[in-house]
Amino acid sequence: MSRKFQREHRPLRFPKSFNSVPFHVRLIAFMLAGMPAGLPAWAQSAAEESRAAGVRYRVEVQAPAPLAGMLQSGLSLVRWQDDPQMSRELLERLVDEAVQQTRRAVATEGYFRPRIEARIDEQTEPWTVRIEVDPGPRVIVREVDLAFHGPATEDPEAAPLLANARANWSLAPGQPFRQEDWDASKRNALTALSSGRYAGARIRASEALIDPEADSATLRVEIDSGPVFHFGEVKASGSRRYPARIVENFSPMRRGEPYSAEKLAIYQRRLLESGYFSSAQIAVDDDVNKAAAAPVYVNVIENRRQRFEAGVGYSTDTRYRAQLTYSHMDMFDAAWRLRADLRLESLAQSARVDFDSPPHSDASWENLFVSLRRTDIQDEETRELSAGLAHNWGLYRTPSSFYVSGHIEEQIIAGEITDHVHAVFFGYRHAFRNTDDLVSPRRGYLGTVSIGGAPAGLSTRTFLRGTASLTAFYPLGRNVDLTFRGELGLVLSGARKGIPSTFLFRTGGDQTVRGYAFESLGVDIEGATVGGRFLAIGSIEYTHWLNESLGLAAFVDAGDAADSRRDYDPAVGYGVGVRFRSPIGPLRADVAYGERTGEIRLHFSVGYNF
């Protein structure tokens, strides 16, 4: 026997206070609610049935694949199917409710004229409840009206924010209407405006006008920018071991400057990357009455004072790696930071100790380091002892700095020491970036420039050195990105001999010229590849994103290192790869062909070098 349900009932709900009451008692109480004294016959029958052996059933949902999965996991009818005291009466009510739940669920996916049938097949064991769904035509967005109000409409500096808000609107005309996309589009447009200057921006009104007969939707949203916000006082909490000024000194913003969400993100990264704190939560007070000096609230959780870390890994550049790190976050009880790092890799081994001072009021800090390093790459072995002092500012892991460092190095080729050199180097390095995202950018640029030199009397050879690198991101569409990368390096000196290899150039590998072994492109000396005085690299990469996280890429790299620009002969590599967005940056797996060698190589990398 099969029963078909087309009636509509109110959804079945039980008071929260009934949660601890046995199911059959709750059911009887539900049916008795609001009735006069005495049970009618149908209620007595249902009560008796509820005390009898429970009805067993299973649910089959027949619908297009995306909808079937959503309904199978979301219907109350499915969640109740294992109740041991299920009755026929309650099952019929749940089936009726499932029809209404299905109607509401498919509407969120843009189907407003579905045909839904529900049947109970009592001839099977257990019973089978079949929900058949024909979603019908899908509603398509016909028109989008995104309007802005408030001071931002007359603020020339807000024009990029308004343009970005419109660009971040993803539910465009011609696309299927989905509730999730509708909500995300409003959220993204609001976030784009409130990320800079207008922290108090609000959605004044929004509506999605659905025309079921025409299967179309008209979307209207009004966003009020509110006033321009300016940073006020930083109010820190949560720090116990360190004074509040430690937290405040990492702040990249100054009181009175216009609000920027990017500045808050940089502030949070500085706090976390300092090593002092394991957590940092930052928020600005978006009360429009405080817009002239909006307080910034910072809550931190301190890291352990001391920590040991060990790890193993593998990279296609330096191969196998083992690492041991010790850190102390409060040396001398004065917030000085110590980090001792031992790294053993197949091609390089190093031991380094860093001391970092607490941040000054302008967020700058000092670093002292001592390093011992050995490499054996492309038949050149080097052994280097170095030490230095730097004054840093900017992001902790990509600082701008003035520095001085001393280097003593042995260079060994074919088992014989070919050069014993030393140098004292004075340098300046500046990192810069302007991207739409700190971790996985799609638009903007980032890079570095550096310049410095080793004077006569303090070095085996006098030289000047300069480098510049730039990575630019350009989106061609919603799912397509172009990435351009370039790097230049130049050492001015009478000869290469006498200069520590640290200051010379080799290239090739995961993030330089793919298709070639790590640092295999350079100057050939007795079969070994050593550093040269000139470097130039260029790259272009096309990425098509299949979804929010996974993409496919094609690329061409070219570059070389030589002893002079006359000897420069760029090696070309090209290939394809897979991209995956992760919390630490884009993960890349590439297969590349090197034209010069005729070899195919596999490359893995994460993040961006700058």
C-alpha cells in the first residue's frame, strides 16, 4: 500500500522544555495541548500506537544531484528515521513537513516552481518514504541595482573603494539566483567599502524581487557609507608578562590617520609574527559617534616564554630537511627575543642565533645575528661564518632595514680551496607591497629593492651590489589571473674573485626559473656552477581557478646569472601546474621543461619570495 501526501501542515515543533521527556509522552502532550478534557478517539488511537512497536522506515530522495544531497542531510524526516518509538501518525506529519521543507530548500537554490511528491510505501521492510522533486526552471538574475549613499559618494578618495565594492559584487545579471550568493554579494560589497575610511558602512536596504512566472530576479541594495573614520587610541588587554607598550608599539597606524582594514591586518600579523603572542584579536569601534577618533581594541594571549620545535621536510630545491629550533621570548626579563636555529638539508647545513630587541615606539627594532653555514650546490662547496647588526621596520618577516654584516668564507671546487675571502658589507633593503590580500593576492604588486657595498680595507675586494624584484598580480576575470615576476641583480667590481658567494648570483629552481635544478644557472668554473655578477629573471603565469581553492596554471620562465651582461644568455623553462589556496599562501605543484637541458622537472613551492 502506498500513500501520497499533498496536504500542507504547519511544521511540527516541540518545546525545548520537552527535551528530557520520553518521546511518546511528548507526542501525546502535543496532541492534548489546547484540547478540552477527555481524549478524542483519534488521539487515543495515536497514543496506543505510539506505545506499540515503533514504525521503521527509510528515506529515498529523487532529485538532481546537488539538491538530493542537500535534502538527504537536511530534512527532519531523515533525522527522525532511527527513532525507536516512531508512529504512523507522526510519520505522516513528518512527511507533510518534509514537502514544505523541500520547497523552502530548493527556493534557496533559485527554484521557485518545483513539483514535489511524497509517498509512503508500506510494502517494503522497513517502509520506504520517497520524496520526488522536479525543481522546474531556475530563477535567473535579470537586474542588479547597487546604490551608495552618504559622504563617500562625494569623496574623491572613496572612488576606488566604491569601484572595488562594485567589482566585488559576484551575483551578476545572467547568473542563477542562489540565496548563498545573494548574501555573499551583499557582504563582499559592504566589506570592500568598509575596509578603508568608512568602517561604519551599513546596508540601508536590500530586496530580492522574484518573479516566479518569468523565472527572474531583480536585486536592489542600498549601502550607506557613514562618516570617514580615523584611528583613535589603542586599548590593549590580555598581556601579563609584557607591558602594554609592547602591544602598542607594534601598531602600524598613528592616531588621527584615516581608518584602513589593511592596517589592522598588518598590526595583527606583526603581533603574531613577533613571537610574543599566540593569539591577537583586533577590532575598531565602528560607532559613528566615535568616527573622529575610533578606539582600536586589541586582545592578546601570550606565548610560552620558551619553546623547542623540531621538524622534517622535503623541497624540490634543497631536498630533505631536518630542523631544530629553540626560542626564548623574554631574555633578561626585558622582552628581548632569542632564536637559535639548526637546519640540516641535503644541499645546505646551517646554525644561526638571532637576538631581537623589543619594538620601539615607532614599531622598529634591532636584530643581532651570528650564522655558520655550509653549502654544496652544483659542485661548489662554501663554508661561511657571518655576523651582523640591523635596524628594522615594517613587517617582521619582510622588514625594511639598514644593516652591517661581516663575512668570512671558503670556496671549494673539485675538493680544493679556490678562494678564501672576507667582506664587511653595509646595506639598505626596502620591501614594498600594495595587494588586495596579504596571503593570496589577486591584484596589486609586491617586491624589494636593496643596495649596499663593501669598502676597501675591510674586504678582500671592493664592490657595490644592487637588486630589485617585483611580482605583479592582475585578474583577467572572476576566475582567471595573470602573474608577472621579474628580478634584476648587479655587482659592480673589477672581478668576481674575492667576493663572498653570498653576494653573487645563481638561479634556477622552484621560485626562479622552473625546469632547471636549484641554482644550476650561473658561471661555469671547472665543471662547477658558481655565482656571477649579473642576474635577470622574467616570468609570466596564467591561472584558471576551478573553484575558490583549486586552480590550474600555465607558465613561462626565463633567466640566467652571468659574470657580465655580455655573457648573459637566458635559459627558458615552461610548463603547467596546480594551485591551491591555503592559509599560509598559495601551494604550487609544477611540471616544467627546461629548453637548455631538455629535462622535465617537478617543482613544489608555497607563498611568494620578496
